[in-house]
Amino acid sequence: MQFGRTYEEFEVGAVYKHWPGKTVTEYDDHLFCLLTMNHHPLHLDANYATTTVQGKNVVVGNYVYSLLLGMSVPDVSGKAIANLEIESLRHVAPTFHGDTLYGETEVLDKRMTSKPDRGIVYVETKGYKQDGTVVCTFRRKVMVPTEAYVKERGGEQPGRPEPLA
């Protein structure tokens, strides 16, 4: 299974469809809210949420973003040297408990850095629900190694020990 890409493997215009999707549970949402100290009742209080325009609990946006970012790692940043920038983040539509999220990332641009063993890849990730409704988009820049950098460091899994018997 591939985990990330080298600079040479990225092509401008390529779209990576991240798999699998993730069904968001009430537990996931509440745990994330509590871990990050976001106690807004729209996310935690079902009775309060009935009084809002959505009429029910809305999944906290940073969890939606975090899921999509995590989904993209095997395809985009699994070999990253550094995540450099989140240029934009838009929450387009609400996500509710029970929705299943899917993501895909398009390569918008790429360029080499001043060092010959790494480049910067500019991508946009879109997250959408089971019905195709886009819920979140974000653009980011990731510094990734070249094939030569990976080879010089000992291959795909540097530091991985071998079993002793």
C-alpha cells in the first residue's frame, strides 16, 4: 500500500479519491468537542439544537476538517517533510451525526524548492457527504521529498526494524 508520494509522483491536475469514507457518530463529534474544549450547545445539546435553523446537532467543523486532512495523508502527505500552510478553509454545508464523509484532493501546482531534494505541492481537498453535497474545502501547501531524498534516507520506511527470528 502506498503511503504518500514523492515530488515526481505528483501531477498537476491529478485527483486522488481518498478511501474509505467515515460515518460520523454522535460519540465522535462529542469526544472531539470535549477534547478541544468546544462546548457550544449546537454540537452537544440536542434540545438546544432543535431551536436552531438546522434543527439538530451539527458536527463541529474542525472535526470535519481534521477527518478530511487525515483521509488525505496516504495519498498526499504521507511522505511529507513539512506541512507548510493551510491557505484557505471553507465550511460549505453542515455535517450531521450519521453522515458519511468522503474526500478527494486535486493537485493544483507544484514547484521545486531551492534544495534539489524536495518540492512544494499545492493541493485542494474537498469533503462531501454520502449524497455528494460538498461540506468542506481547503487548500494547502506540503513540502515533499524527491525520489532521491527517499532513497538516500534508506527507502520507504527508514528506521523500521527487522524481526529478530
